[in-house]
Amino acid sequence: MEAEADENKTSDIIKNLSESFKKIDLTDKEILEEDISDKNTFMYHKNYLFKSSNMYINLETIEFKDKKEQNRIRLNFYSYPYDDILIESNQISDKILNQ
């Protein structure tokens, strides 16, 4: 699912998911800082993984610096044993699965 979302909606979604699932921040902080400080980059991403005993929720936020476009979120839902798909697409590693 992909949808437009402002900062408040994104914060609410993260808060609500965190209440029911274990939250793991997958954002590469070094790349994020580079994207935010680079004047040629017009957007940046943050990634989170929410885990339960039988499901993963992958949340990607897309924020535009110039605010000419509405920020977006992408939600992907996976049920076990589809965690292999997440590993293959480099969304998570084995270490994250075992947290």
C-alpha cells in the first residue's frame, strides 16, 4: 500500500504500529544524513520493520525537502515464512530476524 501522508499521520502510524508490534529502525543513518545535507537530493527515506509472532510490516517513509510534493508512506505486509523475500530484497538481514 502506498499513500500520501504528512508528518502527523506518519507519526501516528508509527506510534500505533509500535503499540502492537516490535519496532526495528532499518534507516541507514549515514545515508540519511548525506541525503538531507545534499542540496541535489530532493527527497529522503526512512525505513522501519514491525514484527509480531506471525507477521512483518515494512514501513518506508518518503519525505520531500522542497515540500512541493506530499510526503508518502509505503506499507508492505508479510506473513511468515515470507521473511526470505525480505532478505532477498535486502530489506532485512538474518540478524534482524533473530532480534
